Amino acid sequence: MAVAESGQRKAHFIGIAGIGMAATALLLREQGWSVTGSDEGFYPPASEILPRAGIRVASPHAAANLPTDADAIVIGKHAKLTRENPEVAAAFESGKPILSFPDVLAQVTRNRHRIVVAGSYGKSTSASLLAWVLVHAGKNPGYFLGAVPKDLPSNAALGSDAPFILEGDEYPSSNTDPRAKFLHYAPQSLLLTSAVHDHVNVFPTHADYLAPFQQVIGELPADGLLVACADEPHAMSLAGAAPCRVVTYGLCDANTAYRAESVVYGEESSFDLIGPQIRQPIRTLQLGAHNIQNMVGAAALLLEKRLASPAEIAAAFASYRGIVRRLDKLTTRSTIPLYEGFGSSREKSRAAIDAIRLHFPKKRLVIVFEPYTFSWRSRDTLFWYDTVFDGADQVFVYQPPSHGAASHDQVSQQEIVDRIAASGLAVTKLGSDRTANVATIVTHLEPSDVVLVLTTGDIGGLIPALVQALESAA
């Protein structure tokens, strides 16, 4: 089935509230498809961006949600979207084409120059930087992002220019297709940020994790481009087997083709972007060394592909506001600032912690943490807690969720707390009562503190309640 055909064809998305599913639905809608969807719950950002596109969403899942005249059914990766789900069962029984959203993206972008951003961290920011530079420069790229950008209307757009930027995930495509999502995209250009072991519930060993990266790199065309981060050893090891031209970037190695020099950190940070015959001053409001590293990588790809000039890159970086939930400052009046970081893995959490420590070196760092993802809840990665919170002064730990617990050996909240305590940090276990949790946290705070929330969930609704408590005390 050719899903890239325009016209009033009909697609139904089961699990549409997922960020990738919602973005793919937007692309089909922009192509002229009639799109409907369903999910167990309807929540932001999908609940904000889908209605604006005229996409109707039903909740909860039910066989009756399935349109009888759908031309294609797209099913998400959520653990509950199996044949035991009545709507999924009805989809398979219907005889209609069943697709994953990577299937759809592959067909939507089949005649474009695909630029894929892959890696264990930095994907969303790097991909959004690529898209934003081109849009800011007056160009019209296509893009698909796995997070919500603050500077663009949504996280997906068809565009009309040849480049199509895809955030490429190594996670399986669907519950019936174990291939990594990015293996569907056949990139001509690939930006590789890192390859540190992650998603241990799917990839038990680091070798398992590296396998899809090896495959996508091995399939790059001979005239393609791989831009690899020299600061991450696994990325560089993978780059050594590339069948195409390789360009390196980083912060730590003076021998990389692109790098940052003269870095000054502050409320507005600055650095010189150094490349072949290039020295371009850059200013940015983004926090942390990792964001400067992401900017250097994005600039390297844009310059090597001649998609933007150094001046266009500098102008776009200066106005770039980032993506939602990546070191967002949530307080405005409170004397104790509160930031939210994306805590899906050890590396992402460390990047957020290092950024806060870098920009607030004299403040006590208080972390509110929810072990939401499978990796944080697995016994195989319990050792992460030995060092992940280094630099913090106090850690509050919320209870881990139970979804998908049967797929791995899940550790308890108490085991996590005990492991953190053994590292020498002050740690407090939070209960299920939101009001009591806010009171517990506020009681421990001092006027010179900075608070960092790390989660990919919502900590039982605690975040807005904590922000309100801090703002009210200002």
C-alpha cells in the first residue's frame, strides 16, 4: 500500500497519543488524509496538537473505534497494544493493512533526502536544531521530531524542500516488528550523537544495543555522510565501519573537524564554532555543555551538506528556545528555581545534573526523581544509582510505575532508595499522597537551593503542585 498518495484516504491510529504516533498522524493529515485515532487516555502534547489539525480521537480503546472504511491502520508500540486489546484484535481481524508509524514515515519520505539523527541521547535536541536553523533561514524542510519544539508549530511538518529531518529511534518499531525504527528510514545522511547502552529491557547486552546502529551505518550509501560525536567512544567505534565519508565533532578533542572553543557559560552562554576555514561566534540561551555539543553536531551536518551558512546557523542558535521538558525553567517568581529535565536514562539525567551544577555552582542541588522508564526499574541497571546523582545534595525518590513490570526483573522503590543512600547522598522516599509529597520536599528546601525534577512521567501530578507551592512562597 502506498501511504504517500494524496487525497481523502482514511487512516486510523491506535495509540495516537504517543508523541511519535501523533507526529506521524499530522504528516498524513497534511498530505490530505482523513485521520482518526484512539488511545487509553488523551493527554498533552497530543491533546493539544491533534485537535488543531482536525483529528478526532476516541478514548478508551474499543473495537467500535475502528472505522469500517479505513484504508490503513497504524498501531503504536505501547505494551498494551497487543491482540488482547479489543481494538487491536479488531484491526487484525479486519484484513486491512496494518502499519507501524516507521512504516508510514518511510513511505512519506521516500522521495526526500533523509537526514536521520540517532543515538542514545541528544536526538531530539539535535534534530530540532537542524529543523529550526533551516526554518529560521527561510527554508522549508520536512521534519519529524520525537519531542515538542518551542520554536516550531508542531513536531512534524511535510515541508517542500528536499531535506527531511527524522529523529531516528533504535527502539523496536511495533509489537509485531522488532526492527529498530531508524532501520526503516534508509538515511542518506546520519548524525550519530552516542551509542551508550540503553533500553535494557529490549537490548540485554551492549552488543545487542549496538547491532541496529551497526546495521543502519552499514547501509549508508557510498556517497552518503556520517557525522559522529568524537566525545563518545562507542559512536566513534561505530563510525570506523562506515562505508561513506565520516566527519567528526565534539567538545573534548581538538582534532575533530568541528568543535567549540572559548566557551563561556552563563545565563547566556557563548562559544566559537570552529570548522574547516570557519570561526563563527555563537550565543545561546540553552544550559549545559551537552547542548553546546548538540549545536556543534548540528552545525557540522548543515555546513557539510551546504544547507546553511555559518551566519544563518549563528542567528538561529541565538534565538533557539529548545524543546519541551529539556531543562525547562518552570518557576518565574520563586527565589528557589525549579527546572524539569528529561530523565529517561542515566546519560540524559547526568547531562541535566551537570548543566545545573555548571550554571548554579554555589547552590544546593535538590533532585526530585521518578524511576519511570524500564531502564531505571531494571535490576540489571541498579548500579546506575551508585553515581548518577553525584553533585546533588538531596534526592527525593517517587515510586516506580508498574506497567510492563512482568517484562523484566523490576527493583522496588526501597531498593532504589537504599542504593542511593549507600552512595552517601541524603535521600527521601516519597509516598502516593501528592500534598504530603509537596510538603515533604518544601520542608527540606533552603533559600539557596535549586530544584531539578527528573522524570518522563508526571510523578503523580506532583510537578505543577510543587511549582505552585514554590511560587506561593515567593
